[in-house]
Amino acid sequence: MTLATKLTVTRVVSSPLFMVLFFMDGDYQYDNNPLILKFLTLLLAIAFSVLDGTDGFFARKRNEISNLGKLLDPYADKISNITVFLCFLASGYAQVWMVLIIVYRDFTISTLRTICAAENIILAARKSGKQKTVFQAVAIITILSLSFLLDIVRLIHVPTHSFLTQYWSLTANFFMFLTCFVTGFSIIDYLIANKQLLKKYFK
């Protein structure tokens, strides 16, 4: 259990905490949450992104790259992101098909990684995979930040708050749509890049 691995495990065990904070007020509407809960939820989402970057950094910096870390890192990504996007789905920030694309992508890459392992091949990271990670993190933090800021706008009675409230759900879905587009492209990119290997199994 190196420092990097501990940071990765922290993301895994903190994922249920995100769900607890998201629904602590007792209903599925995140917009009804008290401001302090929204602030804590936003901080946790930011922590997920920061930890995702720092665990790999410390593993390389301290020369502590391990097989356990390589296995846990993508697992932590899936657990934390799927937890967030399912919460978004329940609160109306995302639609079913959006979450399904994200889930399908994760299962597809996991299966592809298993096929590569059976052939003693390491599945090479693709640029589209990194772009997917960035877009998902940006969408999550942006949606939570806007919800938090919208509450502050309401609190100080800014004249345009009713206009902002009206288009808030459209804004959240727009960011989710962009995320799904990049995520869907990542699936296609990985499949095309490994088409020769897949032809061996799907003749």
C-alpha cells in the first residue's frame, strides 16, 4: 500500500460519501439541498479529480508504480464517476441514455483490456481516453459549481435569478451532452485502434 495506492483507495471509499451528501436532504432534487451540503459535494468532486492526477504523479515520482495501483486506478475512476453520474440522473441533470453511454464505454474498455491481457498485450492508453477523463471531470465540477453559484444568486436576490433558474437544467444537460459525445468517440477510437486483435475473436 504505497502513498499513490492509498490515494486511489481514498477515491473508492469516498464515492459512497458523495451519494450521501448529494441526497442527505431526503429527496432526489439536488437543487433543494442546503448550501453547505452543495459546497461539501463540490469539494468532494474536486477532490476526486485532484486525487486522480496526484496518485499517478506520486507513483512515478517515488518510483512506486505497482500492479495493484494499475488495477485500482481505472476501478477508482469508474466507481467515482458512475456514482456521480447516477446521482445526476436521479436529480435530472442527466438523461438515461447519457449515463448508459458512460457505463457502456467503461465496460467496453474493461473487456478490451481483458482480451489484450489474454494475448499478453498491454492496452495502450489513447488520447481520446484522456480527453474523456478531462471532459467528464469538467462536466461534473461545472454542473455542481453552477448549482452552488445559482443558490448564492438566489440568496442575494440578483434580478436575473429567475432567468438563470429557467435555463439551469438546459445548461446541465448541455455539459452532459458534450461529455457523452467525447465518451462515445472514445469507444469508437479504442475499437478501431485494436481492430486487428478483435478480428481474431470476431471473425
